[in-house]
Amino acid sequence: AQSVTQLGSHVSVSEGALVLLRCNYSSSVPPYLFWYVQYPNQGLQLLLKYTTGATLVKGINGFEAEFKKSETSFHLTKPSAHMSDAAEYFCAVRTYGGSQGNLIFGKGTKLSVKP
Amino acid sequence: NAGVTQTPKFRILKIGQSMTLQCTQDMNHNYMYWYRQDPGMGLKLIYYSVGAGITDKGEVPNGYNVSRSTTEDFPLRLELAAPSQTSVYFCASSFSGGGGAYEQYFGPGTRLTVT
């Protein structure tokens, strides 16, 4: 069965600092992985996804994530945080089998950006 | 395209009342989903549908019902509202086929309070 663990429910960075949000997954088959962002009082928006091929995936708003099979990780990074990046971020893995297509979500990491 | 739309945005119910949360998508997606989001708990799948006339339970289906008579619509029914159903509800849709990643597109959510 697939699962996702996000390390750190809250992360705080200063504006201009590196953003690193951690995600580890468990999957018995090659995973499809996703990062979503949720701004206050809004739905989830897809930031980026990994399917196959290049392990460094670029997304919207300057975010990127690297798939590391040996570490079962898919950490999200951004070189320089902006105030507008303050939001909650969710990592997700696609399931296989009977519920093919369903996503398993992590519990989320709330990012705060200090001026 | 409007994407995924949900109505209402907010609702307050008394214990024992019933209501239907509406969800419509205009992307011709075959898969649709209902989630609930509680603080610090991520998203929990309530029900999903792989096409018109086909629905299946997710992780937390008790107290809810769904139907899918058309590709576009996927309403969620609460029959006897309970305080435990106070939550934010999200509808999502995705497209399967063509080797795609099944990334999900989310509506803006319905904030439900049961008192």
C-alpha cells in the first residue's frame, strides 16, 4: 500500500531564504508523485508532478522537486521565498490496483514567510 | 473552462438535518472525488467515481452518500448531519487514460458547520 509522510507540520522561513519542504513516500511500485498548494480559504492547486523520466521536476511559481528513489523522497524546494508563498503544501502519491487513480495525501506542511 | 465548481460555499446545519453538496466539472473528466479536510489531518477520501453510474467508497464514507448520473455532476448527500461532519469538503476530478498521471483538479470547497 502507498503512503506519504510530510516531515514538519509548520515551516517558517525568512523572505529570500531557501524553502525546503520534506516528503517521503512508501510504494511497492514506481510511484507517481505530486505536490499541491493550498492558499487560505481556497482549493488545492497542482504545483508539480513526477511520473517517469527526469527526476528533477519543475513546477509553477519557481518551485521544483527531486525524485530520489534510493531515499524514497520527493522534497519540494524553492531557492528564494516570497511572501506570496505562504500557504499549506501537500505531497501526494497515486495509488494502484482497485482504486487506481486515487491519491494518498500527506497531512500537509504550513509554510510561513517572515519579512 | 470553469473547472470544478462547488455550491454552496458555506452552510450551517442543525444536527439531524440533511443536505446535498453540489459539484460540477466541465473538463470531461471521467473520475470524480469527494474529500473532507480537517485541521492537521490532510485530506480524507469519502467517495469516488470512475464514470457515470459507478461509485465506490473511500476511506471515510460513513454518514455520506453519492450518485453519478452524468459525467459532469457528482453530488454528495449528508442524510442525518452530526457534529463530526463539521469540515471543509472538496470535490475533485481527473482524467484517466493515455498513460496520464491522473492529477486531480480541485474545486474551491464547501465549509460546513453542524451545530
